[in-house]
Amino acid sequence: MKFSVNGNQWIIKELPKEKMELSNSLGETNYETQEIHLLDVCKSKRNTLKHELCHVWLWEYAHVQNDDDKFHFEQVCQIVANSNDFINSIIDKYFK
């Protein structure tokens, strides 16, 4: 499935374990190719996709370059406030 976020096109793919970059992962986000990979036999696919979509949202909207690589509590509030609708809209479309 393809979706767009912040003007960038992303794709969700289900892959067998041997095609996953991380052999023990249920899901992974590739920022370079703008792809989310889900393990095709994952029993918790919905939660895994939610997690990976958080990575996408953070990359697209909240990525900060700072020395300590930590988020300020105001940034966390913005992330939580703005990510829920985005994530759930993609989840609903994917699992239809």
C-alpha cells in the first residue's frame, strides 16, 4: 500500500523473514527507500505497523538535529497530539 506524508510517498510491504533486513524484527522502516516492511506472518501486525508509522511520522515532522538526541517535553506533546489521526487513518486503510 502506498501513502503520502509531508509531501513524500511511502510504501508498506509485507515480507518473509528471509527478506527482512533485521532477521529478528517484526517490522522495519527504511528512510532511504521510504518503505515500511512488515513480517508477513506477524501475529501483531497492527501494532507493529503503528510502531513503524511512528518512526515515519517522527522522521517527516519531528526529526531534530541536536547534540544530545533527546526530545524536549514540548516536542513530545506535539508528537502525541498530531500523530494519532495520521497513524490511525493509515491503519484503517491498510487493514480494510
